[in-house]
Amino acid sequence: MPTGAALAISGLTKRFQTGDQEIVAADDCIVDIAGGSCTAITGPSGSGKSTLLNSSAPSMHRTTARSCSTESR
């Protein structure tokens, strides 16, 4: 994780299964958010904003990432 990063995600992939169709919500995403910064994640409904943030929590099922780190406070 970069020095001072509050959130660092590398290689995040998240897929959902709906019937016979697989939905790829995130594919090999990389995110570095500096500590103390003000960051906005924007996009249209269904673009994966909540998926990205929820995937930084270890309780999210069937998510893969090379690394995911958060700063402790």
C-alpha cells in the first residue's frame, strides 16, 4: 500500500450470477485513496460504485483481489 493511503485495492474482480448470466461488476480494478483526501466515486446507477466500496470489507462474498488494505484509525 502506498505510504499514507487510507484505502488501497489492487486487482479487484467481482462477479454476480443471475440465472444463466454472469454479470461482471468490477474487473481488475486498482484504487489508491490517500489518507486525508476528499474522494468522490461517481457514475450512473449500476456502474459498481457500491460494489467497489463494499468489496473493501472482508465479508463480501465471491470477491477476488490481489490486495486490499485500509488504514486503521
